[in-house]
Amino acid sequence: MQKKISSIPFKGTAEQAAQLQKVIDANKSDRSRLMMVMQQAQDIYGYLPFEVQQMIADGMDVPLEKVFGVSTFYAQFALSPKGKYNVSVCLGTACYVKGSGAVLQKISETLGISPDECTPDGKFSLSACRCVGACGLAPVMTINDDVYGRMTPDQVAGILAKYAD
């Protein structure tokens, strides 16, 4: 699954930029620390938008293509922001054969976003994962640390409504 670049405008703060610059300055003499700098940047911003990748590339004196390549290769990096509530649907074999694809589709329709996207209000983000280790509860959906098993598309709206605060 290819990662999508966020369509939500970047809203970094001067404080975040200063934090990132401090990390870059402490590590720019050693290009082998690129991944560590990227991890710390994601901790600062919550994800790695294009603008942050550009700051890292410029500060570490590495091509932007290298930063982008690392950010898209490793699953730990997110190119789009995460919502207050991160909804994840397991697409592992057990979940998929029991209908998780239809559950994911219903969530996508309900929230108006695709996997790896965030709602414009920042409330929900959606992702698909390969296994949550709860195959006996297939199909499984999680919202942050809450686990919902034996999901059907009909249950989606009611569960999401619990988080609509």
C-alpha cells in the first residue's frame, strides 16, 4: 500500500521549527543519523509533511529524494497527520476473509476520507493495518486503544458516534 501525501495544509509552529532545528544542528555532521532525525521530527510534528522533510534535507545536506524515500519505505513514518481518534482496520487474512474490507469501506464513506487521511477537523484519521493479533475477534477495528471485534459495516456509524464529542 503506497502512502498518501496529506492534502491538509501544513500548520507547523515556530516553536516546532526551533525544536527540529536543534535536533538537526546536533546531528548534521553525521548523515548516518538521518533516520533518527526523522524519527525525532515525527515526534515533534506528529507526522512528516513535505515541509518538514525539506527542512531535514536542507539541514542535513542530503537530497530531498533520500528523505522522501526513507519516509515512504518505513512503515513507522506517516506523511499525513493523525486525528484525535485514529481508526484502524485490520486487513490481515483472518479479518479480511471475514469482511474487514467492507468495514473499511463503510468507515471511509462515513468519515469522508480514505486510508492514510485525516478529517479536515483533525478529529479522525483512518488507516489499514495487516494484523492486530486478535484473529479470534475478526474482523477487528481499533480506535486509539479501544478494540472492536466481530465488526460489521452496520456497526460503524454507532461506534464512531461515541467519539463525536
